[in-house]
Amino acid sequence: MSKPKIVVLGAGYAGMMTTKRLMQKLGPDEAEIVLVNKHNYHYQTTWLHEVAAGTRNQNQARMMISDVINPNRVSLIYDEVTEVKKEENRVVLKNSEVSYDYLVISLGFETNTFGIKGMEKNAFSITDIESSRMIREHIEYQFAKYSTSVKKNENDLTILVGGGGFTGIEFVGELAEQVPKLCKKYDIDRSKARIINVEAAPRILPGFNDDLVAYAKKSLEDRGVEIREGAKISECKKNSFVIGDDGEEIKAGTIVWTGGVTGNSILGKSGFEITKGKVTVESDLRAPGEENIFIIGDCAWVMNKEEGRPFPPTAQAAMQHADTCSTNLKGLIRNEQLESFTFDDKGTVASLGKSDAMGTVFSERLLYGTPATAMKKVIDNRYLFLLGGPKLILKKGKLRML
């Protein structure tokens, strides 16, 4: 009798950790494991804002998949998923196809511009290593151009960031540290370079309490970041945002949209029922009506039944999805009882640059400044430890704690 084949689509946080856990929980003779990913590397999604700002080298934010997933134990396929044929237990790839007995869909997110006119066409977005690298290079090009131009346009030095959520605020925090360095490098007066964050909601950082938000705003504004709250963007032009009822135009040399993400479009194309771009999964993380398909990470809405809303789609949650998903795959193979997903909220810390941060640990304790910065690095290093042990921390980790 042939071994059941488990195919994992996507090597983000959820996909990588699921694959790692399957290697630990199942013997080589119990299942064939296949990991499919577009690239031969995995990257830290929560570090992309640092790559985009230029405060972290792109190679430090990514790792070769084969360095942490044993290719002798897991078949690694580097190809792009185009469609899942549920009725045929088959995944269509750009250059081939793969069949499965059990499928894990963890294809990550795509940018959601909420239909804002011109946003998709005219703004950069922080979606992967390459898009982040392009932002970094564009920002530096604008400073270099300004430095060498005879007729200088100070708008070239303005960086406009749409969206005051987690990614947007962490990004402007990194920019607040990088922009002074660029000004020094190109002999530009720091006061001429502007960092502007635009948020449609009444306040930035939804989900954080008022004290934490106030701390974040002061930290950023003290370092020159301009924050525009309650400023709805009606249009993104080639070099500007149009905001508010009066149609105010804010001009910039670099425009970055961080205001929203949605699940991978492959879900809808493959016939899954979509709610706001994602699939609302069962408590055991399987797709509704599917016995052998799990959907996790940014592709899934996992409901908090007590509150009647989904758990936040964070990296922390994605890693916990992996634990439940791998346990339930083991349960299906061994004919054991499946378990329901339970979210263990260990807190959330947002960086405000290399030297500042704020957030909560264990849901309630508030952290600011140096302790929060240290905790943020502990969180980042913990993921590396779970994925690749001490060796990966030494190679890729944030070792300077303060």
C-alpha cells in the first residue's frame, strides 16, 4: 500500500512551520511530504518593511528552503500554483502538476487596494522580497537624483505611506531612522525630506490601546514623521495622494501602499467560497465540505466563536495554525481524533524603528521603549529557533538585543 501524499502549497510562516511539524510528527514511512513554493527561498514577511526602508539587507531577511527543510525527507518543488482541482485531488502548477491525498493551502496574501483609483497602478506595495527591494532602490534613487539635479524638486524627497496599520507604522518607523542617513550620504538638509503617513480611520494602529497608540505617535512625530489621521484617500496619482472631501493633494517622489491585504486569488479561481478574499475554515482548519484540504495562514479566516469574529491574521496565529494543521494531518493518517484550533495570544509588539517599539505581552502587560524593542527581537528570534534551531538564529537572527 502506497504512502499518503501530503502537499503543502506556499513556504510562508504557516507553510514552513506545517512542513517542519509534519517532519517531526510523522515517520518517513507514514507519509510522503511535498512542499511547493514559487521561489527556492523563504523570507521573513514581518521583516519586509525593514528591507523596503533599507535598514535590513534583503539576504538577511530570507533563507534557502533546503537549509531548514531536509530535501531527503521532503520533496521540494519550486513552481507557481495556478489552480487547485479539488474534485481531482490535483494542483496545477505553471510548469507541471502534482497530485495529493491531503492538501494544505498556505499561499499567503495579496495587496488589497479597496478599489482606490490609481492605487494599484501608481503605488509600490510591500508584498515580497523583490517588491521591498524595489522600494528601497527607488527611495535612494530619489535622494540621489535630488542631490545631482540643477533644478531641485523637494517633492522627490517626500515618502508617502498609505495605511496606518501594523505594516505602515513599522515601515515609517524604519524610514525615520534611514532618511537621516540618506540625507547625510547625499548632503541634503534633513528638514527637506518628509515622511507622511496617511490613515483613513480616526486613528492609526487599530487593535492597540490608546496609551500604546499615543506613545507610537509621539515617538514617530518626534523623529519627523507626519501622521494624517481621518484622511481618506480618494485617488492615487502618479506622484500624489488626493485626500479628504476637499480634494487636498499631497505630492511625493515615493508612494507606498500598506493599507490592506487579502487572501491569494487562487482560492476563488479554485472554487472555494470566499469572504472578503479568504476562506472561513472549520474549527479543525479544514475548508468547509472538504475532508482532505486545510487552509491556513493569510488565506484563512479562523473564527473566534466567543467573540463572533476571526482571530487576527498575524504571523503568531499562522505559526499556531501550523501546529493544529500538522496534528490533524497526523490524526487523519493515524485515524485519531482531530482537534480544534485554539489561539494562544502571546501579545503583539510593533517596532517603531531599530531603537523603539511598543506593544503587549501575554495580552495585558504593556511594554514601551527598550523593553519592547528587546521583546520584539526575542519574538523574531523565537521563530527562527522553532524553524531551524540555534544555528539559524546565529546565521539570520537579531542578536544585538539593545
